[in-house]
Amino acid sequence: MPITVRIPSPLRKLTGGLGEVQTKADTVGGLIDALETAYPGIKERVCDEHGTVRRFVNIYVNEEDIRFLTSQDTPLKDGDHVSIVPAIAGGCA
């Protein structure tokens, strides 16, 4: 059973419009690399030039923020659900 990845609307143009994709990986970092192989250009939207998840991108594994786990070293197993969520900024005028 592969890992299900929820893709946010701004990145769906890279996945051919798919809101969910499936892949296999041992860690979140490996998952990002697998997504880049399948959907070129996605990594540069999720990670900075050092390969670190951008500050305004949140990644959740089974609804747990990877920043409170082991970041990109967070282990994954078959059946996990990963959500990529861009932060929304705004404020009052």
C-alpha cells in the first residue's frame, strides 16, 4: 500500500491536475525526491535552494506537522497520508 500525498491547488498544475498522488518513500525527504522524479518542478516549489522545506510550506504526516517530528527525516510507512500545505498570509487593511 503506497503513501497518499495530498497536493495543494497551487501545485496541481505540476501533477496534471491531480489533488492526490501515490508514491513510495522511506522518509519525507525521500518522498519529496520521488515527487520530483514523477512531477518535475515540484521540489523547487516545496524546498529552498538548500533542499530544506520552505518556511511557508507545511508538511503533515498523518496530521502531524513534520517540524515537530524529525523534519525531512520523518519516517514513512505504507498507508501513511502526507499533506503539503502552503501557508496563507494576510492581514487587515
